[in-house]
Amino acid sequence: MRFLDGLDSDLKQSLLAQLRNLWTHSSTAIEGNVLTLSDVAFVIEEGLTVSGKPLKDHEEVIGHARGIEFIYELLKPERAITTEDLFSLHKIIQTEKIADIYHPVGDWKSEPNGTYAVTPEGKQVFINYAKPDDVPPLMETCLNQLNAQLSTATTEKEVLDAYVGLHVSFVRIHPFCDGNGRVARLIANLPVLKAGFPPITIPQTKRKEYIEYLAHYELAVGQIDATQSLLPQEERLAAFHDFIQECWQASLYLVAAAHEEQEKRKA
């Protein structure tokens, strides 16, 4: 990955660990995980639990960290990302693996899913994600888009556009019974990493804004189906695009700090 170029081995490993911890903490905290960034680093690096914190939260952190490793592995072979890759990723991050035909792990959802949201006018409404029967064709389109962008998105603007498009498309489909947010924030980073940039992370402190951007777009364009474009009215994503660019600064800062340390070694 290009953002590691020019760094000594120890600085590379340190930077990758910092990015992994930041990415894992931010993505799981958005979903309600109570472990702090310091806790996350301790759990991953020491393999121990933090007293008084839920076991489920520890397992989520370990699962997400392994998910990041899998994402890096997907960058190595020159091949297309497949449905089976997504199923494998889902299995890795899902820590509750109780057999349930209505809540499958490593397979598309079998029941409808949705969430409540509040409109800009303050009205509570229900958002329906894609129907189960529409998921396979919609995800085929989404994967085609992802694979195309792995080879065509090279500039900072292009990878930012790719991240936003993939992220929103995946969330609109919500193909799994659970874990959709974490998977979306992982796979949307594939074009970013492939082009040599560090991952985009979304801090827990911006959770409300993040959820509102996604919900307001969905409310504006309506429930997705297999006959529809993944991203109708793309102009409505301009504010979310700016929001994601702002969030990206956290990992870009870590990269800059590592290279500054490298320059100090040359002095």
C-alpha cells in the first residue's frame, strides 16, 4: 500500500496497528460497543479482556480486527471480489453464530429488515431496506461496481467517490440480517486501500450525523428494488461526501505523523 512507502519496518507495523485500532474502535463504537480506543488496542494486542466490559464487545472487536486482515488479503490477488468473499467476511465479523434460519450468518437475509428514522421535519417514519428476493441481483450490481472501481479509482477524489457510492449502496440494500454497517464500512474501503490510501473511518462522535445522512437520503429516494439504480439522485449525496472527506482526516493524520517520524530519523 502506497501510504506505507518510505517507512522503516517498525514504523510500517506501528502505523498499520494504529489504523486497525482506529478503524475497529470507530466502526464498532458506532454500533454501540463500549470499549474505548485504549481498550481496543489492549484487547487486540494482548488478547485479554477489560474488566467490567461486556464479553460480546470484546468478541466484536476481535472479529472486526480479523475482518480488516481479510480485507487486506482481498487486495493481494488480482481477481474479482465475489459473493463468497462477502459471505466469508460476514462470518468473520459476526461473533454470535447460533444457528438460525431466519438470521443466517454468511448468507443473504431471508426476512425483510428496516429501521426507524426521523425526518428533517421531526416525523418518525420506518425505512424498509431491499426485499430479500431483490438482494442477489442488487448485490451482483454492487459487486460489479466495486470490482470496476478497484481498477479505475486512483485519485483521492475518485476513491472518495467510490467509498461514498459503495457505502450508501450497501446500506440501502442491507443484504444481511445483522452486521451490515460494519461490512459496509469495510468493503467500501477496498478501492481506497487498493489505490494506496489509508482507510476512511467514521468516529463514534459523529454517529448522529452519519445515521442522519444515510436515513435522509433513503427517505428522499425511497426503498430500493432490483429494477432501480443503486444511487438515484446522486446530487443528494454531496453533503455526505463532504462529511466522509472530513472523517478521513483522522487516518490521514496518522499517516502524516508516521512519515514525519521517518523524516526525523534522517536528520
